[in-house]
Amino acid sequence: MKGLKLSKTSWLILSAGIFLVVLAGLGVTRSGQVKEQTRLEEELSISESRLEKIQLTSLQTQMGELQDQLAEGESQLAEVKTRLRQTILSVDVTEKFFEIAKYSEVVVMNMGTTTIAKNTIAGVDCFTISLSATVTGDLNNMVDFIINLNKGYTTGYVKSVQISLNNISSEVSSGTANFQMIVYSYKGS
């Protein structure tokens, strides 16, 4: 086949037709991309609004819980400071010790206290006094005495106890107990 001879007008019409077909193809492709972009933007918008709601709700819930914990902690701190607001004098501490011993029916053999010292516990400045004593009596009474000491001193506690039994029988055991305890006091502004 010999080459086709087309006139200039035919070439222009053929070129214009090819151009229009290519242009139509590009238009269809662009239209599909615009629709896809619009759909993706809508999904993104919906996802962002859901994420915003989830994060805000979660953060608000956490913030509320943390505020509750903070309020509870501040309340507990205020309660502890109130309990610690008492003067500790060696005379008061020993007097209370003897009262508890009498109530518990044990005999105080000897007792000693340290001087009042200034300490910092968990960031709170306070005063402490240490007490050591030896008591004798029935084993059950000494156990009651230990319990009563921890209850009787609202800001003190028994650090250590050593009990030596003298008379062990099936009904009554007697002995000696050596105590060490510490009492706290808070002096705030």
C-alpha cells in the first residue's frame, strides 16, 4: 500500500479529532480524581471529628479523675497535718505512756525519751521525739499494751518490741518487753 495522501484540511481535522479524544480521556480521568478527592476529604473530615470527640472525651475523663485524686490527696494531707498539729513535750509523751500502761495493767520498769528533733518526712517539716521503755506483766496484757500504744498516740507508732518470757505455763505467761517508739508533731504556718 502506498502512502495515503491527505490534504492539509484532512490532517487538521484528523489532528483535531485525536486532540479531542485525548482531551476527553483526560477530562474523564480528572473527573474521577476530583470525585475520589472529594470522597477522601469527606472521610478525613469525619475521621478528624471522631478523633477530636474521642480525644476530648478521654482527656476530659482523665482530667476529671486526676482532679478528684488531687482533691483527695489534698484532703488527706490536710487531715494528716491536722492530726500532727500538737505539741510534743517529753512530759506529755511520758504521761500518756504511763496512762496506757496503767490501763493495760503492765508495770513500767524504766523509761527514757530523746530530745525533740526536727525532721522532714515526705517533704513535711515535723518534730519527733523517741521513747524507749521496759515493762513487765502478763503476756496478754503486754500484747494489749502494744495495741493500745499504737491507738493511744495518734501521731506515733511502736518501732520495735522485744519480749522475754519469764514464766510459761498453760494458763499464764509473764515476761518483760522492751519498747522503742516515735511520736511526730507538725508545726506549720
